[in-house]
Amino acid sequence: MLINRALVAACMCAVTVVSQQTHASSEAIIPTSLASEAEASTDANASAGESSDTPKPSYQAEVEVVPFIFATETLSTAFGGAGVIKHAGQAQATALGVGLYTANDSWMGFLGLYNYQLPGAEQWLFSFEAFQGHYEQGIYFLEPHESPRGETEKVISVGDEGIAKLHIEYVLPIASGKQGAARSLARRQAEEISWNPLESGVSSVKLTPFVKNRKLEVNETLPDLAKGAELLFEWDNRDTSKDTLKGGRTSLTFTYGMAIDDQPDWSIWEFEQSAFFPLGSNKWLSEQVLAANVYVADTPSWNKQDGTTGNYHRPPTFAGVGLGGFDRLRGYSSDQFTGRSAVNYSLEYRVKPHWQPLQNWPVFNLYKVPWWQWVVFGEMGKVANSFSASELHTDMKYVMGAGVRFEVEDIVVRLDLASNTDENQFWVMVNQAF
């Protein structure tokens, strides 16, 4: 699945993005990238150092509204705006709304409510996200069984997409979670990192019921609805989520998709491990970091057949395993490769130069821009229809690239240019890739 969208970074930076190669899927403004940024943008860290007996300070709501305009090949000229409310009803909570309309009658809207708590539930956080979009010239990749030609095909089609998610997160009362879930949102680079989850980091369990839909005019017989739930086990041991210097992040996700009409139920598991190694500073650079990430996913139900319909227990392609996009195999279009299982390896060299002129540039000087970061990266990955180490590591796809990241009003904006052997992709996104 692919739609040309440079939405999020445009609204956060309040800049015009004009590119014929800027790509981002609907996931760009939904789960975890904005969720984690919403957590980071709150002032929960202002109270994180207080004891659990100290009353939580009250915060006045802070409202920021940013209009934006940008253009892409398939959206044409787009006009819209984004609104962010910090301390939205609660000190640690954030509300975000984004909407746009384009010259070719495409539109999209997003609402996110993050990190709310119920009275007496100090270890719990509740978040909600909803997205809906209509695209007159959406770019999608159809698998052989979905394409009239019987082969993998790139198509341009009218498309409607949507997603709704409710996140119910329990933060374990250990290490950085001892003082409650709200205070665990703070990240401080000065803190010592231990590789014992009982002593360091935030350990959590998150249940996420979801509904996803996608309907394409080019083939209206395709499955267009997915319902189910994700169960995430995570140990986030990074010193900060914005410009991580040390530590790591481990996650294991199980996804169950419900049976809908004659489509059987299905299941997916995903494992992801990140690690960050500080390399010190020198005359030109204030920070150097080597960042590594490994991602593995499989669909165990892939080859099981329903006894009544004969259909396989496989997810719709828009809800299944895929590579390509703004986080993995960035040299390829969003979900250009889909199938049963996937593996992806990423390595980034991130540096912060002492020289930082952005705060004095036009437009940037209207916002708080404390740092910028230069990055070079490489990736290799593969999607296969069997969960086999040899199959997943044969004829892998390779990507090389470079980028710039900078913080704007507590939001990390990422610009990546990635290249494979045939083409380039330019991505504008929020949050680090991992």
C-alpha cells in the first residue's frame, strides 16, 4: 500500500513540502510514531523526579495550531492544518488533530488522544487514535492473487482507508515504572542504564483492539475489513526516545485477526530489538551514536485452510506483514513487499555537530529547535511466503541512505533520502526510525 503523503512533518514544521517522490502510508500518522512523540511532548517529565507521595502539579492546557500546504504527484496541492493540545485535561495527556483537503478531491483526517489515566489507576495509560482518508489517485501494490494479471502489480486507484485503535497500557511497577505510568514517560539522558529490567527502563504490557479498512476501486472483490487485537510486551530501556544515546528497546507483539464473513481468522507475531552505542564526542561533533535494529515477523496461520470455505487463514495485505516505507527498507515504497514472514536489519550512524544554525533560519526561528542530527544508514531485508532462515536471507533487498533529524517544539522531524538499486525515495516523517 502506498499513498504520497508528507503530512505529519509538514504540519509540525509549518513548511511547504513539494516533492515528486515523497511517500508515506496511512500508518504515518497513526500508531507508534505519533504515540511515542505525544508521550515525549508532554511535561510528565517535569514531575518524574518527584516521589509518588508528592501531589501531581497542575498544568494549564497549551494549544498550538499550525496551517500547512504541500504538493505531491498523486495528491496534487494539499491544504490543511494540525492542532496540538498539551496537558489536555490531565498533566501528562496530549490531544492531536490533523486534517487536509487536496486539489484532486482527496482528503484525510486524524484524531489522537494520548496518555489519559483513570482515578486510582496509577499504572495504567489509555490512548485512542482514529484515521480516515479518501484518495483519488492512491498508489497500491497488489499481490498476484489480488491482481487481474496474476502477478505483483503497482496500480493507481481510488481508495478509501481507515483505522481506529484503543491502547490500554499497563506499566509494571518496577524500575522506572515504580512511581506510576505518568512519571514513567520521562526520559533523562543523565540516568544510568542497566541491562536488568528490574532496575532500569520501562516494562509494559499493552492491549490494542483495532479496526482497519481499505477499499480499492480497481478491485472491489478484495477483503476490505480487518478487526482484532494486538498484545504488546515491551521493555523500553532507552535514555530518551528523541535522540537516544544509549540503551535499547525490546518488543514482542502478537496480533489476532477475527474471522469476517468467509475470511478465516489469522495471527501474526513480531519481534523487534534496538540497541544504541555511544561513540563519544570530538572537536566537530558533540555526540556520535551507532544505532542498530533487528525486526522479525511471521504469520503462523498462513498455511492453515478453513474446513468449510477452503480459504487460508491469512490477513488482508493491508493488515499483514510487509516491508518498504518510512521505517523499514526505506528505499522502497510503503508495503511494497508483503507476505507471510519478514526479516529486516538496520544500522544507523547518528551524529550531532556542534554547529547548529537552524534556530536562526527563517521559519525555524519561530519555533524551539534545540538540536539537529546527521545520519547515514543501511538496511537489508526480505519478505517470504515461508518462515525459513535460508529463504529470508536469500536475495535480500538492500538500501543505503542519509538523512537529517531535528527537534521542533518537542517533536522529532525526520528527513531521509534512501536508495535501492533502481530508485530513490524521499521521506518526511516524525520520530526516529527506531
